[in-house]
Amino acid sequence: MKGKTVVVTGGGRGIGRAIVEEFWQEGATVACLDVCTSEPPTPSSPEQPFISVDVDITDFDAVDTTILGLVVRLGRIDVLVNCAGINRDRVVWKMSEDDWDQVIDVDLKGCFNTVRPVAALFKAQKSGRIINISSINGLRGKFGQVNYSAAKAGVIGLSKALAKELGAFGVTVNVIAPGLVMTEMVKAAPAKIVDAALDEMVIKQLPEPVDIAKLAVFLASDGARCITGEVIRVDSGQYI
């Protein structure tokens, strides 16, 4: 990844932070977009810039301005990883309009807001990698997550259509669909949540954020130049 510029949304913590750190360790220049600024990974180096931008990815104009500003500052963008996401879990008969709108706005519209300006850039430079983080629940649905499941299914549909639109320009678009991942939030969750996920898994171990990050780096590499429109699960067989 040396010489590459990577933009990661939701890179302040959890899976997104692991993706930021993995690309950084591989030598990339990284720009982290989140609702709060983030410290640079270590070790830091002036020859390897790290940029943290406090931006609301649901704001169409703010994201557009941010992306164009990064191009001016860094010269180009080579990889976009959309990882920003939230959940507001409730059964549908208890779900408010705000519960629905917030998740759709961040998880799906936020993805559109970033890929729109980046797609134009990648089309013009005739190269680029877009990696969108979905979920196995966007493939199968989950009780209490009609908003989240719908948003993550939308990310998959968006990505497949985008792969068709950009393929002729040498741009690949792929999706990573994790199952339950051992983030700090999951570590603090009730044991019954982890136990239920482990019961579904054929490999009795929750993936770590770094497992998703390493796949993201591979999909951004030349080794994945002929892979596009794919949804790759990292879930210890939870979906099977």
C-alpha cells in the first residue's frame, strides 16, 4: 500500500479503526472520516500523512466538500472503505421513525454520499478500489433489526450496481459482510449475545476487527484486481 491514499469512514473505533491501522501498517497515507477526530496510528511519520476529519457522513454537501478537499491536499485517492455504521435495535412494532431514519441515513445514505464523489474521481483516473462494509444480517435479516438489515442489504445492492457502472474504468467494488465481531462494544455486551452468535458459528471463535481489516487490504491490492461485485463474509461460518 506504499504510495496509496486511503479514505476510511467510521475509522475512529472498532472495525473502522482496525482498518485504518492495517492500511497504515502497510504504508498507506490514511484519511479517517468520523464524527470525532482520531489520533494517528503509531508509529507516526511525517513522510506518511494521517488526516482525521470530523464530518457527518449523512451531510451530502459536507461529504462532497471533504472528499474534494482531500484530493486537493493529498493529490489523489486510491481506496475508499465505507465502514461508518450505527444500529438502533427494536422490533418493528416498537421502532420509531427516528430509529429507522438514523440507521438508513448513516449506514446507507452515508455510503452513497461518499461513493458519489469518489466514483467520479476513480472514473477519471481509471483506477480505484471501493470496499463497503455490510453485515451478514444484510443477507439474512435479523430479529429486531429491520432498519439495520434493510440498510446493510441496500449497501450490497448499491455495491453490485456500482461495480457494473465502474468496471469499464478499471475500478473494483466489493463488500465485506462480517458476523458478530469481537469489538470493545461486544466485549461489554451481555454474555448471552456472544454465546448465541458462537452457537451459530462452525468455527467457535468470534472474528477480531483485524480479520476484517486484513481482507480490506487484500481487496485494495493488485492481487484482487479481477475481483468485483463480490460479497465476502468474515463470520466464522455464522451465516452457513
